[in-house]
Amino acid sequence: MMFRLALILFLVTGPVLASDRVLAIGGAITEIVYALGEDARLVGRDTTSVFPPEAEALPDVGYMRALSPEGVLSLAPDLIIADEGAGPAEALDVLTSARVPIVMVPNQPDAEGLVSKIMTISDALGVPERGAELAEAVKSDLEKARARVAELSDGDDPKRVLFILSTQGGRILASGTDTAAAAMITLAGGVNANTGFEGYKPLNDEAVTALAPDLILMMDRGGDHDVAVDELLAMPALASTPAAQNRAVVRMDGLFLLGFGPRTAQAVRDLSLALYGN
């Protein structure tokens, strides 16, 4: 384990290795590689890497948190750039034992974290100047988005937003603090309705009702994974909330909303418009 951590530290802070067969693990990682113009070096991606659309033509090594070392090694990568949530640890240990360089990219959900993510990836790819240009463009776009948020929300009471990850089995799995969802809600000028815990946890009906959200925010999963709006708002936990009374439900693409990649500023604008645009 210590060898893996030392190797990762060397790759992030030490000399850049020439890498022509890069595997990207994490949707935002892949987006940034494309935004840097280095996509020709990609030999694969994980299941969460669905943007830009052409990324889906790359070989898929599976879900980022359930990687198979055999599947990864079959692509013969000479560099893996992965979100810090990638795993499991046993798979990463096998890859390290196979002497595959791995750069783990921190995923801090804020403007500073996004810039750091871009620079870590661009350094690993040996294009720091291009990374600095992209980081500056993203920072500028976020500043403009914040100004737009201020215009949209001016004079309005902040909307209380509850992010619901799932309603499987009739139980609401919601975001608390220290999540990408909570960060996006704040950036868009809203208030995270649930601050009682960190991360994502199930809530009982009484707790959800007491939160009194003005708006329900969810990922747009599509197909059988989505719950219909009528069904959602009829749930006992939500039926009496302001969000249900006003049928205020917003669904957004998960990677776009929560990925904290190059499109984050647009996601902030879109969510703010959904909150205050009417």
C-alpha cells in the first residue's frame, strides 16, 4: 500500500512520464482529457465516462468503484489517471504490482478543486501550459456564472433544495453536507435543505417532511431508474412539502451536475435558472 501511495505522489509531483496509452477512470477525468486535446492518447475509459459522446466508443473497463485488474491490464495502459474514488483498493494494489503508473486525482467539489483537478491531469499528461489555459478559462466562466446567479436570485429568498439520490424501496436517500450536490446547490444560489449529516444517507418520512424543501433535485437517470414526478411527489414524506405543492422537481444529467468538470459553470447557470428563472 505504501509503495502505491509513493508512486502516485511521484507521478503527481515528479517528472512527467511519456505516456501514449492512457486509461481515464472517472467521467470528469475523461472530459478534461478531451478538453485538453489529448484524447488521441486514450485507450479506454470507465462506465461513468459518457461525455463527450465520442468517448463512449472507447473500450469500457467497468464502473470506477468496481474495477477488474484483468480488464484494465488487457488494454495495456502505460498510465492510468483515476478519480480518487476509484477502486477497490485490492484492484489498485494489483495494478501497482504490475507496475502500471497511477495518478489519483482529488475530487474536491468547488472552484479551487476543479482547477487543481485540471492541473493534476495536465501535469500527468505533460501539457501543463495547456492545463493552465483551460484552468483559467474555467475560472473565468465560473466567475461569470456566479454573477449570473446573483442577478437571478436578487430579491428572492434562497430556495431550499433537497437532493435525492434515489427512492429505491420507497426510502429516500438524500444528500447531506460535504457532497458535490450540496456544493452545486450553494453555487447556484440555493440552500441545501439537509445539513444534519455528511454524505448520503436514508431519511425517514418525518425527517424529509420537516426539511420542507422548496425544490427537489435529482439526477436524470432515464428509463426504469427514474421515478415519475407524480409518483415521487405522492410519497408521504414529500406530499405536504412546498416542493410537492408547486411540483418543483428538477432533473439534470448526473455527470453534468455533479462531475465538477469543464462544464460546471454551465451546470451552475442551468440550476440557478431552474431555481429563480420563473
